[in-house]
Amino acid sequence: MGRKRILSGMRPTGKLHIGHYVGALENWVKLQNDYDSFHLIADYHVLTTSLDTSGIYDNTIEMIIDWLSTGLDPAKSPFFRQSQIKEHTELFLIYTMLITTARLERNPTVKDQIRELNIDNVIFGHLGYPVLQAADILLYKGDAVPVGEDQVPHVEITREIARKFNQQYGIVFPEPEPLLTAFSRLQGLDGNSKMSKSLNNTVLLSDSPDIVGQKLRKAVTDPQKLRKNDPGRPEVCLVFTYQKKFNPLEVNEIEENCRSGALGCVDCKAKCSAGINRFLAPILEKRNYYENNRNEVLDVLNDGETKARAVAKETMEEVRQKMKFG
């Protein structure tokens, strides 16, 4: 029996930040050794929240450079754009016939996103984007989907659609399992629960050491620790959450010295900056290579799309046969 298959993806938002690494990329790099992985650039999904497509291509290239620089291996994990594989939209159309609008309106993840983005009039594409996600996953017969807990409702919709198609026309699709990731989301530098470029509270994977230092100096800390000798509360300090990820060998000492007042916030931020810069150093080195060899990035994309297209074509031929269209 062959290895199980997973489908992961991101919207092309350009250069990625350390939250993307902790929240997804780190896990993807590990999983590619145990699963047959497909990595989707979800460019059609951009349209659910913005009709401006002017920067999608450039953002795609920047994102692929970050994927490569953090250790994703395109030989193990083909990269491809959703828009370049026509079968995504074909399968999506079929799936829209297998689910009701009432079911989509009950999706808590969409409700949260609509509230977060303060959207007054929900477009059909936004309401139905979990159906397009289902097509993305099932087109490659994904057995599992690496997600955080907030995305589990989308995987359940995918399972329901796969089940209904199989019952109606014959078994084609697996019912993918959510592969819950064991990480917590990194907060933004301003203490916001979400690290986001739109909120200007990120450390990018492409930031130089000087920029990282400048950004960390502005990061929020324990509001009750005003001077160096004041006892701190690491459990409420944003910077300490970064220390646990980027300075794991020093974290116990940092916690003890913070609580006693021996470690001030300025020095703590400097330690954190140093830890982040050590982590980023090999990524920046690879990034510099790919930025100067963009033809290799395009070759990776073209090769990945060729591989994805072959799998997608085979799946849709099977779908048409089951539905008596072909």
C-alpha cells in the first residue's frame, strides 16, 4: 500500500512571516517525508475577499521563494497554482450541486471570517469557498489535510461532499481526515492575536537582522514591568512566547530572570532578536540564492503544475465515467 496523500495550500500574499512558518510551513516540511504532498497556491481564493488581481503573480513568486527557503522540497511536494489547473473549477461546479446554501451558512469558520473582515454583503464565492477547497483537496484524492482547529469545519464539509458523491455515483473520493497540527498561532508584535501584514505587526522570513531588531524593540511586553528591576510576568508577555520558540535552550533562564527582575525588557528583546536571527540566517541565505535565480523558481512551478495537471486529469476522467458523462 502506497503512502497517504495530503493537500496543503496558501493564498498568495507575497513574502511570508514567522507566523506562517510556525503555523504551517514547519509542519509541512516534516510531513513531506511521510506523505505524498501537494502544495497549492490558492490564487482563485483571493477573489473571495478582493477582486484586485494585479499583484497575484508577483506575490506567488515571493511566496514560492519562501517555501523553498524554509525547506519544502518540490521533488517531494509539487507546487502549483489553482488557476492553472482547469479541473479545479470543473470539480467545484459539480460539488456545488451536492450541498445546500443552508449548510454553507452554518459554517462557523466563514461566519468568523465575515465578522473579522466586517463584510456586509457576502458574495456567492465567499460563501462557497469551502466547496472550492473541497475540490482542491479531493481532486488529488487527499487522505488527510493538515489544519488548525479553526479549519476543521471545512474538512467536515469536504468529507460530506465526498460521501454524497460516492453514494450518488460510485466511490471515487476518500473522506479526508483533519491532520491537526500541534502548534499555537504566534501573536503579532502589537499583541494582536493574529500576526498579519495588513496589521503591520509581523517579522518577515525575509527581514534582515537590523530590521528584526528594530521590530522587536517595539514589541509589547508585560505592562506592569516598567523598569529593569521590576519583577515580570512571562505568562502575559508577548516576547516570552517568541522566546519559547526561538530560544528554547535559554527559556528557563529567561523566565527565572524575568520574574526576579534581573532581566530587563530591553535585554530580553535583544535576546529574542538574536534567536530569531539565528533561525532566519539559513533561510535568508537560500532566499538570496533564489532571488538571484528566479528561472529556477519558475522551473519549480512549471514542473509542479505538470505533475498536478496529470493527477487532476486522471481524477476528472474517473469522475466523468462515474457520472456517465464520458
